Amino acid sequence: MKHYVCGVSQLLGATLKDSRCDRSGKVTGIDQCGDYPIIDVLWEDAERPEQVVMTHDHLAALVEASRRRADDDAYKEEQKPRRRA
């Protein structure tokens, strides 16, 4: 039976950082049709996206981290003082 991770579409356009290579890039695609998920990442200064193969658990963790980051950003935005017109 195939295993799919839900909510991966929120990763599209997200910025990833690779601390091992000291680089960052944007997620441009996600494929869960094969045996393992593949995300396409367009690293800075690259001409074409790199296909990054990962486990379903790693993809699920990435989706959860992205969800938490979005929630944190929304909370910070709510806490900003508002100007009165």
C-alpha cells in the first residue's frame, strides 16, 4: 500500500536551508508517486532544480515544520501594534 504525506502543497515556494552546503533554495515541485517522495529544490545560483529524495517520515517532518513556521509567523503578525487611522 502506498503511503502519502498530507499537506505537502504548502511546501511549494517554501525556502529550505542546507546547512551542510551553506545554501538555500525554493521548493518548486513535489512527487509522491514513486517508492520515495522527491522534492525539487532550486538552490541559489543553480540553473535547474535538484531532485532531493527523502523518506516519508522526513517529508512529514518537513511539512510539520513548515506548518509550525507558518503558525508562528501568523502569530507574530497578530501581535504587531496597529496604527490607527
